[in-house]
Amino acid sequence: SVIALAVAGPAHATYEAGVQAYANGQYQQALDIWRRFAVAGDVRSKKILGDVYSGKPLEGAKESASPLEEIPVDNVQALVWYTLAAYHDFTAYQTPTAHEVNARILAEQRLPEIRGRMSTADVNKAQNYVAQTFEAGSAYDLYRLGEMYQKGAGVDKDNVRALQLYALAKGRGVGEASAAYEFLEPLMNVSERDMALDYVADWQPPLPPEYTGKTPQQEELERLKRQYEELKMA
């Protein structure tokens, strides 16, 4: 699972390496470390990415230069990472540490404040990124996203999307999704059920970033070009 799978030891060590890089003013290196381990399932990395993108000062970090010069506030990214942290699933691997549980709680507490800063369009953009992240994961991630849509937790409530995702997950062997589908399906009208099943027939897993956006190499080239232009201006 892209979202849930984690190996606690290396993830914890690398999270701390990100903190150290950030404290040393190596902000892009810290972001790269945290992103890689957030995608691998480290809830602390997800939460701290939300902190950084929301402009929240990090405890214990020596700010030798202003982080905002290299990492401007990005509320869409902040909401994405806080949401992924707040709805992180601990059941897929070993018992979480107190630090990991605390990261999830703190991320959830930050959600209303970040949403309050944002336009409806930006909130929708963040929710789409969250949905794409879950849909690119395992069959169990599809089930969990369905739960989020059914409850209106982390994304807007949408029973049609919930039923679609339950159907996709149960078709891939997730028992909980079968039970959730059987519960939700009778509560919906015929047109809603038909719409959900049409979505199931048309659904394709999201393409990886290299097919839908800039590759890491392109992003690095653009960053170097910006640095070069700044040097010329100086």
C-alpha cells in the first residue's frame, strides 16, 4: 500500500535526518527526505510536510535563513499532507509509537485552520490530490477512501463515489469493502447506484507523476535555471 505500508525503524531514522537537514538550512533536502518517507507510509513525515507548507515554525529547528524564501506557504500542499496524516491507517503494520499517534492527532487539529485560509477551488484541488493518492495505492486504500467519502472525512461526503470505491475494493478481495457495499447500496436510489457502477466500469488507476506532471529531473533543471537567473540579477 502506498499509503499504509511502512518500516518503522528506517522511517523514523530518516524523519530525524530530515529534521537535521532542515535545522542546518538545507530545506530542499529536508523536503525530499520527508516526501520519500511520507509516500512510504511514515505519518510523522506527512505531518511535518503539512507544517512546512503551512508556514508553521518547526520546534527545535535553527532557522539560519528564512525557510519561506525557499519554501513559500502552499495551502493546497499543506492540506494534502495534513489530510493524509490525519487519516493515516495504523492497522496495516505494527503498533504505532506515541510520536506517530501524536502526529496524526496534531495533523487532524490543523485541518480546520488550513481549510479556513483557502478558497473552495483550492480545497477541491487538495481533495482531488488526496483521492488520487489513495486511488494509486492498494485495494485496501480504495476501501479506506470509500469510507472517507461515505463519512465526509477528509473529502466532501459523496455516497456515489463511496459505493464506486467499495465496489472496486471488494472486486479486489477486500472483505470490509463487501460489507460496506452491502450496507450502503440499499440506501441509494437507482440513478445513484447506476452512476456508481458506471464509474466502476470507467475507472483507471491514476498514472504515476512522470506521466501526468514534471519529472524530478525537469523540476531540478527548472530550479537550477531559477538559481542561475537570480545570480545573473545579483
